[in-house]
Amino acid sequence: MIPATYIIIGITAAISIWCFSNRELKYKLTFSPYAAKHHKRWYNVFTHAFVHADYIHLIFNLFVLYSFGYQKSPLGDYGLEADFLRFFGSLGTLWFVLLYIGGILFATLPAFYKHSENPNYLAVGASGAVSAVLFSSIIIHPFESLQFIFLPGVPIYFIVFGVLYLAYEIYMSKRGKDNIAHDAHFSGAIFGILFTLVIRPETLTELIEQIKLQFL
């Protein structure tokens, strides 16, 4: 069975690349709080997550999703979807997909609050959903580490990567010169944490124990 992570990556890449050469389609799928409220384009609340501003934006989001979603290795599968399968058995993939979709929807709330009367505000990207996956992973494995090709031999804790990720979004949000929903990263992160604690409350106890082992 193909992991849901790979299916999401494939669909997102295909639609995003298609939209790079089809401005009309990109506009139809782009999130506009104003259009959703005044023109009933509610489907954009969901479809904007499959459209990206450019290749850098697309590659970055899909890289983070792949890194934290699902990977195969000779030592066993790992990533959040693999964790959910271990926790919930055959329902694990369903919970993972619900987390991803919930991240998409929940992440639009700040934009609705701030921009529902602004016809010029537009946003694209899977930022909210990817943040939900990332921060769900962080509270499950805060002190697991990543290694990047461009930083050989330098492991980075999940929790450190999360802090750097949000710091970058604060910087980009202040610049405010693109159509990327940077504030969606924060609401997506909150959703990912809350969703995980609701469906698996023991995660909080395990998180506290991991912190104690690390610092006490």
C-alpha cells in the first residue's frame, strides 16, 4: 500500500507544476478570504494547499513533508505516518490524513479574521498542513535528529528544526512581499500539537518524560 504521504506529495507536485503554467487555474485554486466570504468560493479553503508560489516554495514544503511524514529504511519505516500506524494500526493512515486536512483548514482561520474584507489578500501553499505534521512529530520525538546533505555530520533535533522553521516564518511574514500564507505555519503548528494530544493523550506524558531525561 502506498503511504498517504507519498500520495499527497504526488498530487501537490502535479497540481502546483500545472498551475505554474496556467494562471487561470492558479487563480481559481488560490485562497482568498474575501472571495470565500463574499463570492462563496469556499473550496479555496482547501484547494490553496495544492498550489505554490514557485518551485522553491513547492520543494521546501514537500521536503519537510517527506522528511517528517514517511520514509522507508532497512531498519524500519519512520516518520509521523509510520508512528500513527504503530499507534493506531490500520486507522493510522486515516488519522494522518485527517491531521493533514485539519491543518489546511485550521490554518486559514487567522487569514479569515484579518483579511475577509480585503480583496487583495491571496495565499497559496501547504504551509498549515506541513506545520501540523512537523509539530505533531516534534511532540512525539522532540529529541530525534535530522541530518541534511548541506550540513554533513551536523545532527539537528526535531525541536530545534521546529524553532528555526517558525523563526524563518516570522522573518518572511514581516517582509510580506509574497502570496505565501506565513501566518498559517503558526496556526498549523498549534493544530498539529492539539490534534495529536486529543487522539493520543499519553503523548503529553511521554513528552514530559523525554524532557526530564534530557535535562534532569
